[in-house]
Amino acid sequence: MIRINLLGQTRPKAARRPVDTGAAMPLVFVGAGVLFAALILFYVYHSYSTQLDQENSRIKQLQAQKTELEQIKLQVEAFEKQKQTLQQRVGTIEQLQKDRTGGQELLDQVANTVSRAENLWLTSMTKKGTNVTFEGAAASINSVANFITALKRSGYFQKIEIKDTKQDDRNASVQTFLFTINAEIAPTTSPAAAPLARPANAPAQSAPASAAPAKKG
């Protein structure tokens, strides 16, 4: 609808109502405080969230390293068990080889000694480690003493001692002495060959013939 001013007078403008800013200021401060607090909380949350993500990532890495180390530990334990098994096998083989070699050498030494002792024979021989026990019989005490001397001079035995000696009463018609001798194998790999004892009833060696007198020229 169009209005026409016929009076020709300027129509007075309506006065504006003054705005009361005093009541709005607290709201502005409250809003600003809430916004600032929200920003601070967001920053703190973001910081803690970032640290939490980093710690979780680090935990995952440590767990992965722990799993890897456990696998390595299991492998090392398996290798150690294999090593111990191999060492036991090698030790067994070496011990068997040593016993085999030492046993043959022991038999050779005993056979060589007994064969040179007259009127003496062995009935048993027991070996435990480096200790050897001889049991046998002889026609006389001197034969037993010569056998002990032969064992000492062989260089293969040491700490030789008689444990028991007695006369055999089972056969009164023949004089026989039973004996038990303990000895220890000397800690040498190749005992030096030494002259054996001469049996008690062996004939004495003849003295070397004197040199023929030189012809007079």
C-alpha cells in the first residue's frame, strides 16, 4: 500500500531504543572462557592421545621383540641340547677308543711280564679306571716277588702292593701260593720299555768272555 504525504512535512524518524551492553558482557566473558577451556581440553586430550598412541606403538614393538627373543632363546636352548648330546657322543667315542687302546696295551704289558716270570700264572685280572687287580698262583714266594719287581720295572704300573698271599691247601702234594696284587696304571701314554726282572730260578747269565791275548810280534 502506497502512502502519500500531502502536508509536505518531513515525517520525524522514530527514535531507536538504546541497547543495554552491560548485561551482555558477562555472557561474552563466559563464552570466551568456555571456548578457551575447550581449546585447552582439546589440546590436552590431543597430547595425551598422541602419547597414548606412541606408547601403544612402542608396546607392540616391544612385544614383537619379546616374541622374537623367545624364538631365539628356544633355538639357543635347542642348540645347547644338541651340543651336549654331541659332546656326550664324542666323549663316549673317545672313552671307548681310549679303553680299547689302553686295554690292548694293558694286555700286552701283562702278557709280556707274565711270560717272563717262571712258575707263575694269573687266574683273573680286573680293571677299574686306572686300578688293576691281579689274582693268580705261583710255585713260590720268590716268583711272586719277581713278578712284582717285573711290574715295577715295566714302567707301565705304579703303586704296586700285595693285598693277600697264602698257600693253597687244596692240593697238598703240590706247593702253590695264591696271591692278590693291586696296581695302578701310570699316567703315561707310552711307558718306556724297561728290563724285566729275572725269575728266581733262571740261570745266571754267563760273564762275557775275556778278550783273547794279543799275539806277540
